[in-house]
Amino acid sequence: MFGFIRNELIDVIEWKEESNDIVLWKFPSKNSNIKYGAQLTVRESQMGLFLNEGQLADVYFPGRHMLTTENMPILTTLKSWKYGFNSPFKCDVYFVSGKQFTNMKWGTPNPIFIKDPEAGRIQIRAFGVYFIRIKDPKLFYREYAGTKDVLYITELEDTLRALIAPKFAEALAQSGVSAFDIYANYSSLGDKIGPMLQKDLDPFGIELTKFQISSVSLPPEVEEHLNELSKVNLTGQDQLNKLDRFAQMEAMKESAKHGLNPQTFQNNMQQNMMQQMMMNQMMQQMMNNPMGGNNQMNQMNQNNQANNQGAGEDDIMAKLAKLNKLKEAGLITQEEFDKKKAELLAQL
């Protein structure tokens, strides 16, 4: 009988973590009584919570604690042990992990739309990692963990992921960083998002120790445009050389599409680009000197007519194709496109 009673009294309380993924674990006391004067062992990176009839009482940090009136001030008051009443007691004991949980994943489940000064309104996706730890076990238990016997980090990760995506979009909008410059601002964006997220984590007793952006993906057509510009934007080249290289790349793509001579496309595109550059210069001069600008515009129109005389049907069709591409790229206006198109069609 004495051995049976002794086995029913718990005199050692500890948590030997068998998994790195557990945030909160309830000591399996079932209906057993905790022995007055029992030994509570709280290891490094652990915290202990004592609940009396569902009410949070004492919190214990790393070390060995003997459960007596001196070491259980709140629970002693609740149990009316002011005179050292030596008796077993029933109490729920929880252990909370205080270590850092690293490499937790986050991402934007849906594309985020941002305004870019160069590309307009585009959508992006972002992914990264973050680290957290429980800094206030009582607050964490009250506001999040509840009465669970075991809480895994994966469950917490799913909850936090829903908080991160909106904050990332908000920080990105406030930063004013263009879509093309995001890759160079991972660290600064991460530093900006971290404090914003911490405000949402404070009510749960959670500390965000690190937030990192790992990758940002742009739409395929925007990435293709960036790749082409990177091929053209070589150090030491002037604008004409860049236009020439860009015209060569476009000529190769268009010639393969239409089965025509790449040189024809290249010459026409170079000519159209040069004309657009001249047009821009003349427009600027017209703003400064309206009378002189009219004479220059007339002279340019005469030169264009002379250059277009005698052009073959294939050459004119190629020019129309290139002219349309310049319009789609935003290099010429609709009015300029219509005027030039009418001139070319008149030669057929």
C-alpha cells in the first residue's frame, strides 16, 4: 500500500525534449498528485508554467527548483499554504521552449502588385526565412497556446505566414523601391519589415529575432526585358552602340519569325530609332524656338520622303513591322505611328 501511494505522488518534474519542433509541452500528470517538496528541473532554453485549476500561477526559468512555499509564492497563496501545509497538490505543469526556431519559411501565396516608375503596375512574388523565440511564456500561453497538450512549430509557422505577406507588401510600398532595384535592397527591406512584424507578435509574447528575404520573382516578360537590357547596357558604350546592339537582337528575333533577311530588319530599326532621336531633339528645339522648329520639321519630312522613295515592297513591310514594334515599346506616339504608316502605305 505504501509503495502504491508513493508511486501516485510525483516527486520529479522535467522535460527531456525528444523533438526540436515542439514549442509547448504539458507534463503528463494525469490525475496524479504532485508531491510537496518535489524537484522541478528546468533546463537551458526551457521555461516552466504552473496552473492551478486552469489559472496561471508561477513561472520557472532554467535551474532546479524545490516546490515549497518559499519557491511557489503565487501557488502557495492560491492553496492557502501560509503555514507550510505539507500536502500533495494537483496542478497542471507546462514546459515552454525558449530557444530560437530558425529557418521558418514565409512567402506570398498570391502575387503582390506594386507601382514601378519604369514598368508601371507589375506583380511580384517573394520568399524568405525568419527566426523567432518565445519571450513571454505566460502571455504566449494565454493568447495563443491555450489548453493544448503539445504545440508544434509547424502550426505556429502556418499562423505567422498569414501575417507576413501583407506586411511585406506594405513595407515595399513605403520604401518606394522599383521592381528592378528589389534585388539590391533585400537587407534594407528586411530591416524595415522586421519592426513592423514585431508589433503584431508582441501581443502573443513572441520575439522576431531575424527576418530575411531570400528571393523575389518578377513576371517572365519583365525578366526577359531585364535580360535584354543587361546585354545592351555594357560599360563604356555610348547610346548609339547600345541602340545598334538592341537593333541586332530584335532583328534576329523578327527575321526568324517572318523568314526574312535579318539585315533588313536591323537597318530599318536603326533608321527608325535615329529618326525618333532626331524627332525628340527637334521637339525640344521647337519648344525653345517655335519658328525654327517648323523649318526643321519640314526638312526632316522631306528627307524621310526622299529616303523612302524607291523602297521595295518587302522593305516597306519590314518598316511597318518595326514601326509597330517601336510604338508598342513606347518609343513613338500613336500619332507619329499613324503618320509614318500612311507615308509608307502610300509608297506601295
